Amino acid sequence: MKLTKTERMELQRQAGALNGRADAARHARLILLLADGLTWAQVRDKLDCSDSYISRWSKRFTEQRLAGLFARYAGRERYKVTEQIEARVLAWTTKRKPADGSTHWSSRKLAAELGGGISHMTITRIWAKHGLKPHRLEGYLSSNDPDFESKAADVIGLYLNPPQHAVVFCVDEKTAIQALDRKDPVLPLSPGRAERHGFEYYRHGTLSLYAAFNTKTGEVIGKTAERHTSAEFVAFLTDIVVNQPRGKEIHVIADNLSAHKTKQVDAFLKAYPKVHLHFTPTYSSWLNQVELWFAKIERDVIARGVFTSVPDLKRKLMRYIRHYNKQPKPVKWKYFDTSRRITPESIVTVH
């Protein structure tokens, strides 16, 4: 095999390249060895290859010279997912359960069950195409209140079109907040490592937090109590009245807790005729905006908080409320289907 000066220089460059492809360097060394007059047996020993390898690449070089040394892979025809395969995968995913008692399918488990050359990646692509996520589980709560429509309309009406010269409060209590103190020191946040809490803790007691969320301004009136009784609820309503101008109409949105519907509450409403109590439908806490604020204080203070005592818990909760009220943020409640009657299927979203 004879090489031109240019071909030899290029083959030597490829054979000695430190950052090139290993297969390209091996092809170049093969041709150089043959050009130097080595026999196939000697080439086999030096490159640890077979006769078929020498034959294939020497023939390619002879026919195409340097261009023939580039590896070419024919590949395979792209796998086509037919409508029948999609229908079968979707039917098994949505209508059948695994035989081993699992609650849902994994892509590999379903591929093994279906067989027929269907890979787990094919199943994954079909699931993605149709928005199926068998590993996900979401909860829901359906209201069975026969007066859902009228109660929901009352509450949403207060949000969208509140009475003039009146204030609207969403009221609820967050009960049994635990004053948890960690037994081991908290390891602080550091680059590449999240904050870490010890597994063991001390339980110092519990506390209930009453909150009234002003739907117009976003301000919160807060109060802590050891128990969540009707007497405490009435006392909190009194605090709301005291914090408003004398004679102002006050509308209070609350849930259906039994402590909100006692004789003590009725007596309070008679004593303060300017206070109007509105109840959300049963199992419809999502209609009460204060629940959104409770989720915020849960994330910011309670979930990761360390409290040395119940008074310490109370102090940190009230401090958070005071700082929050410096820059309160109301909820932008929008009802996107005002042309239709309000039903449990109506689209109500919060931004």
C-alpha cells in the first residue's frame, strides 16, 4: 500500500492526536502499518484486531483514501408508534392495575407486561403526549352542601363587590400549633448544603392562632389562645369590633365550625347588629381568603421554626403579624365566569 506525502502526514496526525476519536486513531495506525510493509499477522499483534477488521478498513482506504476511514453507521429505522400501540398503552394505564398488587404502573413495569417490543421509553413518550402521570396523586374535596350555590354567591359577592362604607374580614383559627424545640443544634444553611434539623424534638405545648384578614387592605388582626372555644371566638370578634370605627358595618366570613354557631355567638350578634356573619359552604375552605394567609405563616414561621416554649411561639407569631402588617398584600380574587350562575363546577381562581 502506497501513501502520498500528504496522506502520510494526515494519518500520522490522526494517529497521534490526544483529543481525537480513538477509533479514527486506530484506523490511521492500521493504514500506516500496512504502508510500512507489515503483514496482517504483525498488524493483528500490534493493534489486537481481527482479519475482518484489517480487510474492511484497508479496502475502504483503497477505494476512498482518507475519506473512507471515517466511521459510518447505518443506524436503524426510527421506531414508529402506531395508533394501535398508543391505544393499548393508554387502555392498560387507565383501566388496569399491575398484577403484583401495585397501585399504579411504572413505565418499565408496563413495558414488561405489554411485551411486543414496546420499550419503557416508548411508554414514557406516550404518557407525556397525553399528559398521563401515573406516579402523581392529587387529593380533592367535594362540597355536599345543598346550599352551596347561595352561600358561595354570598361570599364571592363580598369579595368582588363589597358593601360601601363597610369592612369585610375573613376569619378562622389555626389550631394546635405545636411549640417544638429541637433536641440537637440546628445546622445552618451553607453553600451546597441545606439547613438541617435534628430528628428528635421537645414538645412544649400547643397554641391556637385566631386571624382576621381584611379583604380590602390585606391587613391581619391576630390573637393567640390556649384553646379554640366559642368563648374565644366571641372574644376575637370583640377585638375586631374594637379595632374598627364606631358604628362601622363589619362583614365576617367564617367556616362551619360548631364553635361559630353557638348561643354565645348569637348573643354577640344581637348585641352588635352592625356585625354580619357569613358562612362558607360545607367543605369549601378554599373560599376563605384567610386560609391563604395561614399557608403563608405556616411556610414562613411555623414549619421550620424552633420554639423554646409556648410564650416563645406566641411572641414569634405576633412579631410576624406586626411586620407583615407594615406591607400587607390583599388577595386579587377573580371570578372568570360572571355570565353563568355560580355552581360547584364554576371556575373560581385566586391570583
